Amino acid sequence: MTTTTLDRSDLDTLRSRERELTAAHDGFRSAGLSLDLTRGKPSPAQLALSDDLDAENRPFTAADGTDVRNYGGLDGLPEARRLGAAWLGVRPDEVIAGGNSSLTLMYLYLLNAWLHGPAGPDGAWQKSGSARFLCPVPGYDRHFAILEDLGIEMVNVPMRDDGPDMDQVEAQVRSDASIRGIWCVPKYSNPGGQVYSEATVDRLARLAAVAGPHFRILCDNAYAVHDLDDEPPPLANVMDACRRHRTEDSLVLFASTSKVTRAGAGISFMGGSPATLDWFRRRMQVVTIGPDKVNQLRHVRFLRDMDHVRAHMRKHAAILRPKFELVFRRLSEALDGTGTGSWTTPRGGYFLSFDARPDLAGEIVRLAARAGVKLTPAGATFPYGRDPEDSNIRLAPTFPELTDLDQAMRVFVVCVELASVRQTLEDR
């Protein structure tokens, strides 16, 4: 820790500012606030955008004549698979349409790779001696939780503005034969909101040529359609890049309508090469007879095609854009030029990433909780909940109403400043 040298005047100014911030914090504590910025949930206003789903229940007959109320259809309805193919940028025969949770498909895929191998029993990860996975950080805690549950060791890779640090990724793959894959959120990464560049996508597609046939890129395209403006940043087609390098069997894509229609009652998609899906399908038929085809059919009738999906998402953006703008404004007004933190300004997705001074994230989260604002736990954006710098905090502005979000951000910036001033005084 660096000791800061302050003259008497600066010290008096800092102590005065610490008293002001403490008083403001005490005021928030006495107000009895109960605000929550922990998870990126759609707001009630967003959920209401899909209320017409209930008008799409009948008739219960799919385009090919299937009675969707009955058993069968392990891969999902053909029309749902076509929608998923357009969503993920693959062919319809490269999609499985599932139930409401893409996270379930992710877990089942990794469990299958662990127990049975991603491409056959000779490559079962559990039999390989050791299995390690590359995790861009800060990243998504639920991705990390799956790997930890299966006992797969996680290796941190820094996140850059254009995606993972590919120099480090490639070096790890070349030097460590136990690396089995990498997590990716290529568009509006959780939590920073980065969009992978075309060069990053191309370098990802080359990895399996070095790592071998049992290496996998798990691509969670959770925010593929979650743009905040009408001219979103482009994302190169990851499957097309893999096809160019003949590594399409290494790519597994996931997405869902969870933050498009109903968070607890959407449909999920898994994309991959025919060989990838065929091997996974053998495990799927052990655990399910088929997904909820009634729900799939009403979603297809409601969403129709990607043009209608984008039109629907513009309604979401109209609700979300003011919330992100408010957060950016509060952070800028209070913290610009203070050296107390930096933050991302994503153009889509559900989160932004805030980096405080080292060793302060946990204290900021604690101060916010005492003032009645719940934040994602410090360290949650890193494997095993351990942020080596103790600096990153994920902010999720989507669920609260604007007035509540504004109050929460006023609390947050006071907590950032208070923790920073106290740290400076302690280090003088």
C-alpha cells in the first residue's frame, strides 16, 4: 500500500470532506431505504410488454401439424429452431430449442463434457487428470458457479475493451494442455458491456486448431438483441469465423428470451455444429422427453421473426435507456476527475462495471448496505468470489423505477467517496 504525503491544508480539507460524507451517509441510514441493485432483472414495465403472449395460446397445432400439448420433439419445434438460428447466426439444424433457462442448457452441456466428453467418451474431462477453464474477468458469476460445482479449475483472463486479452488466452492454450475451454459473452459482456471486435472473434475461432478436438468455446449470447440505441455496435458472426478455420465443432452457443418476454417463462436456445448437437442429444434424451412446446409456439407466434424481435426490443430500450443515462450522469457528476473510480458505458445489455480504488470494493458494498442499498457482493465478478484487487463492483440498473434508481446512485457515489477519503487518510 502506498503512503500518501499531505500538507496540513490538504489534510484539513480531507478531514472536512470526510465529515461531510459521513453526515450524508448517516442521513441515508436514518431514511430507512431499502433499494436493490444486485441482479439484472427486467422491470415490471418491461415484463408488461409481453402480456399479449397470453393471446397466442390457441390453436395448439404447430406448422407441421404437431399437437404441442403432447410428448415428443426433443429438439423443440421447427419454427422455434428457425427463430433460434436467426438469433444465434447459425442454421436451423444447428439449434436445439429448450425450456425457459439457457443456464440449464449450459450446465447440462458442461456436465456432459465432464462425464462423457464433449465429442465422445475418449475426451471425458473428468478422466483427463486435470481440467481448467479460461474465464474473462470481470465476468458472470453464474458461469463461474457451474465450473466450481463441477470441480473445473478456473483461470482468470483480463477483459479488454474489445474482448478477452487474446494474447493471454492464446498463451494459456499453447502452454497448458489441461485448458478445456473459455467462457465468452461476446455482445454486451456481463458486467462491462464490451462487444468483441472482429479480430477477437477471429482469434477465438482459431483456438481449437491449437487446443485440440476437446476444447470448447462456450458463447453465452444472452444480450444479442439488447441494444440501447438504434445503431448498435456490430458483432462478427462467431460460427462463420469458426467455419472459416474449420473449428465449428469447438463452438457452443446459448441464448434465451428471458429478458425479452418473460424472465421465468421464456424459451432457450443452444447452437452448435450437427456433430456437437448429436452427441449432446444422446444425453438429453435421458433427462427429458421434450421441452414445453406450448410455450415455444406462443413465443414464435408473438415474436415471429428477428425484425419483430428488434421492434419489440426497441420498446425495452425506451424503458432502459433513461436508467443507464441516469447512472452515467450520477457517476460523472460526482466522481469525474476525483480519481475515486472508473466505469464502463455500455450501449446495451443489463449491467455496467465500476472499478473503485484497490482494496475498496468490499468496503463500498458494506457502506451501501448500511445505508439501505444492496449491491452485488464484492468479488462476485471473479471466479471463487475473489477479486485480487478488491476493486470491481457490478451495477444493475434495470429493475428499479427511476426515482429509486436515482436515490440508490446518490447513496452509491457517497459511499465511493467516503471509502476513498477514509483510505487516503489512513494511508497518509
